[in-house]
Amino acid sequence: MKTPNARPKKVALLTAGGLAPCLSSAVGGLIERYTEIAPDIEIIAYKGGYKGLLLGDSYKVGPAERAAAGVLHRHGGSPIGNSRVKLTNVKDCVKRGLVKEGQDPQKVAADQLVKDGVDILHTIGGDDTNTAAADLAAFLAKNDYGLTVIGLPKTIDNDVFPIRQSLGAWTAAEQGARYFRNVVAEDGANPRMLIIHEVMGRNCGWLTAATAAEYQKLLAREEFAPGLGLSREALSVHGIFIPEMAFDIAAEAARLKAVMDRLDNVNIFVSEGAGVETIVAEMQSRGQEVPRDAFGHVKLDAVNPGKWFGDQFAKMLGAEKVLVQKSGYFARAAAANQADLMLIKSCVDLAVECALRRESGVIGHDEDQNNVLRAIEFTRIKGGKPFKPTTPWFADLLKSIGQPLGATLSVKH
């Protein structure tokens, strides 16, 4: 077994879960920072997240890779690859051929880290990734492996307790706004057009709200020609629906029909998690199976919330055509913007400092401790942090488009 407080000789990196506009930069940043202040420490990167860890499949980060690390800040995606693997879901790991029948995936992962000579494991991912990291860290500590796990928070939903701002979320909002700026031109392709922009966000409406806000800011910087039919109001957001906010569908339909009658089009932003409970209940009442992933989450592409909202509103608004567009894959695969690059840099630098002193946790601004940037204890990390619709900038946004705030739903966590 390793000596827990000894200076690390070898570190490993992995990215996991869905993509976000921070993974590539975080990988590059970690490599750069180790090269700057501890060039003697060896680095490897597991291919495809926890899958690569279980299979012992990794990249060696040598001199050439260290020299090229800065290039990663200009790219999206994850150069080392992702996968959705839950180490405590033994059945799924066996089914996918990642471990053999009778093996404990956590022990397989721990033994592989020892075999590879790893002292520090950096996990870059969302709440599921860091929950898996927490489970692994607890297993390592309980069984005296002497390894340290340090997480970085990646989720474009910005929904991890108690982290103020997740890496990549700002960029995703900006990119979603850019995406919709082109899509909205479809309002002139057909009379009485209903355009629905479905934005990622399973339990949290932050990204939908932030994307709508960024889009409205984008419109505010442009010029229009109302006399020729090119008006800001027609291109604006007319309705925003998120999981945390209740709404009266009949009242909203009446409000939006008035917009349709006046402008000949309506634009709605919808969180992919909005209305999911209702949709799932409808599917189950029809005897349909609800597909779920390895973590037990409903597969949102299967329930298709955007189409459901389109079906609900189309008749009530008298829409002649409904267009549902999803910005998720466009937004989440983008390279990090300047604001996120700065946030990533600060988190990466602290992650390496924590590694050198063998301090585990998830790096982020701790909302429960005056937003100090620190290694937050794994036991305090959990997903599903709700967005507060009463947040002033969002309340102002709703007021500006004439939408009532409605009731704030209580979200369990």
C-alpha cells in the first residue's frame, strides 16, 4: 500500500459523463500546470473515462503531449474520451464487459490504479461522475489504498451542490443563444409558426434561463427594420418553461395566442426536464416502457419533451407549423469561452496544489462557505441543485417578455 501523505509520483486523468465546454481545456490545463510546477510527476489519461480505468486502457502523457497541451484550450469535446459508467452498478459493468462476473468494479478500478502506479486520480465530470469518484474515494480509504481522488465539476446544467458555478455552463448558454439566432429566422418560413428551442437541463432550469438571457442580450446588440417585417419583438423569446416553475398551460396558451395573433409567430425556450414527470406518467398509463440509463435517469431523448410542448400548444395557439430544435449537442461540444477559461484555470491550479498536499475533494466555489474556492468534501457533493426562478435577472427577463413568474416548485434533493 502507498503512503497517503507522500509526494505523488504519478497522476491519472479521466473525463466522464456527457460533454461540456470545459473538458478539453481542463485536461490541457492540468497537464500544463503539472509541467510548470512539478514536471517530475508522471501523467497518464484513461481512455473513455471509467471504462478505460476498468480496462487499464490509457494514454501516456510524454514530452510531446505536454508541449501540445495548450492546444486543447481551443477545442471542445474531450480528447481522452468519455463514457457513462457507474462503478457501483455491478450488473451494468458486467453486461458491458468491463468486469467479469463476480468481480467488484470498485476493486477492479482500485487495483488498476495500483497496478499503474497512480497516486492521484483527477476526475472531470458532473454530479454522476463525482458521485462515482466519491464512492471510489471512500472505497480506497476504507481499504487503505493510499490514493487521492480530486474532482473538477463539469455540468452545463450548473446543478451541483454546493458549487456556485460549474465549468463550461457559461459557454453552453452563450452557444445555445448563437444556435437559436439562426433557427429563429425560420419564423418567416411559414405563417403562424411555433418554434420550440429545447435546451439541456434534466432537473435544473439554469441553462434554459441563462441561454434565453444570453439570446435576448444578443438581440439587444442588433439593428432591425420593423417596416419591412424585421422586428426585435418577433425574434424575441416569448415563453420560458423550466422544471422549477409551475405554470397554468391554459393561461399561458391564451397569452401566447395573443402573441401569435399579433406577430404571426411564437418562440418558446423549454428545459428538456420540464414536464418530464407528466410525460412519463402518460407513457406508463399507455403501458409503454420508459427507457433509463445506467444511473437510473430517464432517457430524455426517448420521452422528447420539446415535441410534447409542441403538441400541447399547437392547437391552442392555432399554429400552422411547429418546429422543435435542440441546441444541446451544439452547445455542449463547444470550446470554452473566455469566462470559462478563467474559471477552469483557477480550478485546475488549485486541483494541482491539492494533489501535491494529497487533499481530496471536488474543486469549486463553496456556496456554504462564502463562495471560497476550495476542495469540497465528496460527501457534500450531490446533483439536482435547482435554479431559483426568483433570481433577479431571471425575474426581470420574464417581466420583459410579459410572462408571469408563477409558483416556484419545491425540489427535493
